[in-house]
Amino acid sequence: MAVTEEQLEQSNLINWTIFQEILMMDEDEEGFALSLIKTFVDQATGIFKEMADILDDPDQTQDKLEKLSSIGHYLKGSAAALGLQKVQYACERVQNYGKQNNFDNYNKALQADSLGAWYECCQDAFADARKYYAESKNLLSDYFQAKL
């Protein structure tokens, strides 16, 4: 089923203003927007695997929490550049919780008093990031009528 520009615009997953600018680049180079999305999908797949490996590792350390923050920050930037606002926000949560920073008054983060509690906050944000990523990927796959 094809998704229209109007459906993308009305979706709460996509920042239409940003995404529309990317679509306008297709006027100069056909397929450019799709190639950017495919690159992001490849990138996100690798980063999500790295995050999952860290979160699944029973050896929880400060260094690994900082690594989660760093790669959360990296993926946040990539998602923001494409207008994938829900993925961006969830990755921002990973970034901040990895720094043990409760920037959004998340209840678990308000009560976090140990490394394990911050890992749990990162795990929750990571689950949201993967959910929003899958929803965005499906929506964009339908829009571009391409397998992503």
C-alpha cells in the first residue's frame, strides 16, 4: 500500500519540514532521498546491534554506559538529519540516560540511584527507539515503494 506525502506529513514519526527538504533534493539527483534512507537503515541496524550487545551484557560498567550515550548521540543526529523525530527523541533519551542525566523527568530516571537503574532507563529508551525505527522504516518503505 502506497503512503502519500500527506500521510507522511500527518504522521507523528516524521518531521515533515525536514523530510520535505530531503525530497526536494531528488529534483537534482533522482533517488537521492531513498539512498539517504537506505544508508540510515544500514547504519541503524549496526548501531542497534551494538546497543543490544551492550545492554545484554551482564557486566555493566560506567564505560559501557558512556558508550551507549555516545552511540545514542550519533544515531540521534542521523535520525534528526532525516526528520525521523520519534527515533531522534528515543536516541536522545539513550544519550542522556547513558550520561546518567534525567533530562525529561522519566519516572525511572528520577529514581535511578545505581548503574543498573540507569542501564534499565537506557533499555527502555532503546526499546522505544527500535519500535519507532520499525514504524518509520515501514512507513518510508511504503512511501518509496521499496524494500528497506
